[in-house]
Amino acid sequence: MKVEQIKTLILTTLVLVSIVLFWNLVTFQRNYDLVNNQEYVKEVTINDIKKPIKDLVVPNKIIYRNGENSFHGIQNMEQITPFVNEIRKWTFYGFQRSVNEFVEKFEGMPGKQVLIVQFPGDVPFELLKSMYTVEVKEIPSGNFRYMFIFQEDLNDDEGIVYFATNDLRSIIKANVRQKSSAHFRNLIEIMSNNSNPYYAYKKNSGYLFINDKETVIPDDQYYPRLYDEKIFVDALFSNPDRVTINDEEYTDGSSLMKLQSDQQMLTFVDPTITESPDTVYNMITTSVNYINAHGGWTDQYYYSGAFVNTKKINFQLYTNNYPVFNELGLNELSLVVGKNRIHEYRRPYFRLDFIPYNPNKQEYTLPKGTDVLAEIQGDGVNLESVEDILIGYHMEKDNENAVIKFQPSWFYKIGNSWIRVNDEKLGVVENGLE
């Protein structure tokens, strides 16, 4: 082979090797960028608390009808928890539709003893497998708001439970297996030891179950613990090193986190998430997984509702075992959900269980529920539009003294909004404590 041919061969080989190396470099860089732009499980978390769905999706009221027009109930979460623990011992199976049978039992025979388990928002049937023991391959579609447990339906180790929508127009019944008939007696005993008289207001589409006894509840206040916003930058952004800051706005060129320092609130938005979720089940599970991934359960929160039209899921703050309300959203973790991902996340960046400080503690005597109904009607509110009425805490920031105050009040829900009943017009009594 001539020298010139050898040179040509070597040169050609070098050119080919250069092309291959260049292609590998380009391909590697493109794949690297793709990996870095994808969502991944983050190493940085706010705390180590991860909550299962069964501890987040729980009832907000338990009511017992022990005769015609005779109701008792509980709303305090400390009292509800042992009730829920009893139901978790049951096994659910054999789901089927049963509207007429339920209506005959509940409304046609108003003296029948029945336990009514009320949830704060729609619960998908698919979620039952994450809440209780369920022995079926296929579970009904749709959502429920109530569970009805008639005493006569629980015999020995078998029984029936009815699941109902908020308007009581869609009913699914399920068989339950329990270890013994003593479970129902255990549930009744829990109710007897803790319950107050309740009033059942019948609407055209469902009921309002309301505490009908004057209730004494103390106020409360805390010095909150403020989290450094940097921990949320590290926890929420895929690439925190790329984040730039402009006043109270943080961005990596795609996602944006905006602070409201006067309220200690933040909003995180990922505009690349545009597809809508297909079911309420996916909305709830996606939200829970997202908050678990960065340890966002900084206080005691419970699922409070899913709003399909706005693709929003809310988890409500509780203190002293009662729900908390605030006009600015300081009382909740609020998420706008896309398809398996989160488009918007709004929450406070403080926690309450840091330093309780209430030297001038007061007790408040709240009037009974029938007085509240009369007051709401007197204000011109159509009770058909009211979804629930309950006792909770109104949350208010005292920026001058750097504390957060909680005052017990009555609240009612219309649509997606909770409205505080005017304490002065209700005649709420403030009692001093030593």
C-alpha cells in the first residue's frame, strides 16, 4: 500500500471517530437536559412526616339517630378518631346500588336506629381501599359523602353499610364482615360518652346535621415558627441551583414561587402542567403524594374537599381538634391538580405547634345550632344552598404582637366558601379564665 493511501485511510478514520464522538456528546447532553427537566423524588424535605390517605380522609361528624327526631352527634376530632378506628376493623365487600331500600329504612321508618358518618367532602369509592379493608377486584365508580349503619343490619359477624351522596339520591350498599356484633355496641358507647344533642334540618336535597347544645370552647394563640423560604426553594424546585430571586419571587425560568411575607404565605406554580386530572381519586392521590414527597404536613391537616370545576384539592388545618377558618387561606394547603402532577400549590410557611402562648385565656359559650339556623335565615340565606354548619376556630394574625389567634365561632358552607356567623348577633358569651 502506498504511503498516500495509508495517510488517506488514517485521515478518514480520524474523521469518522470525530463524528462518532461528537454525536455521543450531543446525545449525552440532550439526555442529561431531559433528565434534569423531569420531575423526580426530591432529597430535600421540610420534615420527615409522611401521611397515609387513611389518616387524612376522615369524617368530620358522627351522628346517631336513636329514635324519631332524636339525634346526637360528635364533631371533635379526638372523639371521632376512636370511632374511625373501630370501622377500620371491618372488611367491606359486595358493593351494589340500592336507592329504594335505603330510602325506606331512613325516611320511611324514622325511628330506626342508625349511625351516620359524615365526611367533609366527596370521597371516591376507589379511595376506600386506602382507608379500610376491601375485598373486591372492582369497586363502584363515583363518590360518596355519608356512610349509614343501621343497627338491625349488623348481626353476629356480618352486616350492611350504605354509602350516600350529599343529596342522598345515589346510594351504594356494601356487605361488611366484623369480628363480632359487639362492634356496633362499641360505636354506640363512643357516641354515648361524648355526644351532644343534634338537630337534623331536612332540605329538599339532603340534611344539615347540627350540634344543638350550647358549647363552651377556649380560645388559643401561638407564637408560630417561620420556615426559611430557602427550604421551600430546595424542596419544590427540581433545580434549586438555577433559581434566581427578584424581591419575593423565585424562578428557575419555568416554575415560579411567590411569597406574601406579610401573611407568611407562598404560592408555587408550574405552568408546564396543563392537562386536567381525570378523576377525583387521581386529584386526591396526586396531592397526597406531592405533599408527602417534600414533607409538607407541618401541622395537623385533614382532607376537606375536592372541587372538580377548578381542579382544586384542599387540606384544612385543625387545632384543639376543631377545624380552622381564615379568609386569606392561611388555614389550608390548597393544590390545583393536573394529570398526575401539581400545577399550583398554595400554603403558609409557618407552623403552629411551636410555642403556645395564651396568658389571657378566654372561654366562649357558643349558642346551639337551631339559634344559628335562625340567624342565618334571618340574614336572607337560602338554607337549600347551605352544605354544612359547624363549630370551628377563626384564625387571625396579630402582626403587632407576632402571634396567631384562634377564636371559636360558628361557620356555614355555601359552594366552595365557608362563612363565619356574626358572633355579636348570635350573642356569643365570652367568659374570662383565671
